[in-house]
Amino acid sequence: MTVEEKLRQMGLELPPAPAPVAAYVPCVRAGNLLFISGQIPKEKGELKYRGHVGSDLSVEEAAKAARLCALNALSQVKQELGDFTGLRRIVKVTGYVASASGFHDQPKVLDGASRFLEEVLGEKGKHARVTVGVNELPLNVAVEVEMIVEVEP
């Protein structure tokens, strides 16, 4: 089953790769690695899930934001490769969570992205991860996710 078929089975569609919101490129290839720039929870051109987790959003809402960020990151992978046949595995995911004072469940938020990637890609979706709580994120989004992806040489 292809990645797109798996997404359809999950009731999702791979969106067009979101354009950068500032002066950077969304993906850089170095050898057999893709470095996917931070993806925010954008859906059909609209920002979703804004504010701070723990005050404006629940952990469950923020996990949905992380999942959406991961979906956008997969769109960047497809844009770079043309399809997913050359994807070997997700190597590392780094997630940033705009956190209210006293909020400490950032790993639960990023589980939304991690579980999604494993569900879509199986073993290829398992990865190392860093989760960071921050005071603010660009455009007041609640979550941002970046990835390192290994691809065929």
C-alpha cells in the first residue's frame, strides 16, 4: 500500500507542500538525508491550533496540531522526491511546543506526530526525537515540527 493510499484509508489527503513563511527553503538534501524545515499546523492555507498548550489548547488538541505538522512534513518529502519510493526511514523528529507556564507534557503533544508517522510508514516511521517547550512560536502557532529523513542515494 502506498503512503497516499494509507492516508486515504485514514481519511486524510496529502496536501500540497506548504510554502515557507520566511527566508528559508522547506527542504535541503545533503547526500542521502533530507532536512525538513519546521512545519507548522497549516491546513488548506489556514493556520490552525494557535496559542499556548496548557492554557489555550489541551494536550489532545496540540497532539492533533503535531500530527498536522507531520503531514505537512511528509508533503515536503514528496515534493523533494516526487513520490515515497525512495524514502528509507524517518531518522529524527524535533518538535517545539508553545507552552503555558507550568506545562510539562510536551512529549505527549509530540506523540501525535510520532504515532502518526509510525501508523503511515510502519517501521520506516519509527524515529529518534527531541521535544522542546518554548515560550512563543512563529505566527502564534502551538506546535512546530522538523524532521531528518533518510532516502535512497
